Amino acid sequence: MLAYSYHRLENDDAETPVLVFLHGLLGSGDDWQACIQHLNQFPILTIDLPGHGRSQSIECDGFDQVCQQINQTIKTLLAPTKPIILIGYSLGGRIAMYGIAKHHFHELNLIKAIIEGGNFGLRELAEREARKINDHAWAERLCSEPIECVLADWYQQAVFSSLNHEQRQTLITKRSANLGSAVGRMLEATSLANQPWLLPELNTSGIDIHYICGEKDSKFSELAKQSGLSFSQIAGAGHNVHHEHPQAFAVEIINQFKLAKASD
């Protein structure tokens, strides 16, 4: 069972959905705290993925196993009929999409999913091979070098180009609490190179899926536009919307998505 934090409502009822949050690589369930303070009308479950946070000592060998670990954690805590809205960022978003596409969450009452900056997969073999080499190189560095040195380069990647110097330094300091070898193993186990192209299965899953990206995140904005999924762009945000604009993410996305779909 994965580490978690579960915030119940004092007057919870059977129909109010639980928001289940899955963080990105190098993160933990604590990453969602700035959003959660704007969502006090929902029960909240944050999960630490393998190799991260208080699940640092837990390993997984790939997408199937981590989805099973998440499924088991949720089933242990929630009644089978309790509605769930699954919210995942980056790696957490990819894991959520994989679990939906491959029916790992079919025993849960999963009614909606919100995916923030999650990649649908790579269709070309050459792309997957290049990604495998790239992720392996990062994983080796995480396992062998001081994590602060690796992170200084990690946050120079194009996907983080919207961050200013102060924001980068804040993330480096925060993420340096991670155990590099544990993160490196998780990176290789859940590399985008190992993930199939999920979009066709997502579009026929029967799960209400909404995609989130930042206005400044051109790569994932384009993926969202081409996906066929409903999506929202957050003005002034880059790849990590919930970190850069937590109130907008909570109020404009989660609340509005939930209310709009509930009234359809």
C-alpha cells in the first residue's frame, strides 16, 4: 500500500466525490496543498507514488504495477461505491491515463479524470528509442550524482522554460529532499518510452476526461488541441499549472469541471 493523506469531510455523504491526486516525478502528495486549501467542499486523497515522499522505499516495475498499487490503496480507504475524480500531473497524469485505458481502475467508481500536462505516448519507434536513452541517462545521474547537481540541469529542460530563476531555485531546494536513486528507478520504470499510445483508448473509455495545460506550455497545448478531449488553458502558466496558479487550478478547473458536468 502506498503512503497517502486522506482529508475527510465532517459531514461527508455518499454522493460527494473524493478528489484523488497523483503528483509528478520528483514530487509528493504535499505538492497539492496550495490547491487543496481552495477545495474544502471535497474529501481529498493525496497519494505518494513509489520512490517518492513517504513511499520512497516502495518500488514498482512499470505502469501495470503502479496502477495496481494505486488501485489497492484507494480500495483500502474508500467504499466501492464512493465516486472518485482522479487528478494527475505529468507522470501522475500518465499513470492515471494508463490505468483508465488499461482498465486497472474498473473496480472503482471513477466518474471523471483531470489530466494536467500528461503525455499520451509516443507513436513512433524512433521517438521511443530516443526517449529511452534520454531517460536512462537522467536515471543514471540521479543514482550516481548529488541530486542538487542533477536538478540544476533538470529544470533547464525546455518544458520548464516558463520558470524564472527564483522559481527554479525554489524547486531545486524543495526537490533535493528526494532520494535520487529511488526517483531514478521510478523514472526508468515509468519512462514515456515504455508507455503505449493511449489516446484512442481514452476517447472510448467512457470516463469523462478533461485536460489542463498552461498557456505558455506550447508543446502540451498542441497535444491538448489535437487530442479530441475537452481541455482548458490557464493564462500565464507554464507546464506546472497547479504550482504556478493553484487557485485558478482549483477554482476555475476542478470546481467548474465538476459543477458543469454534474448539471449536464
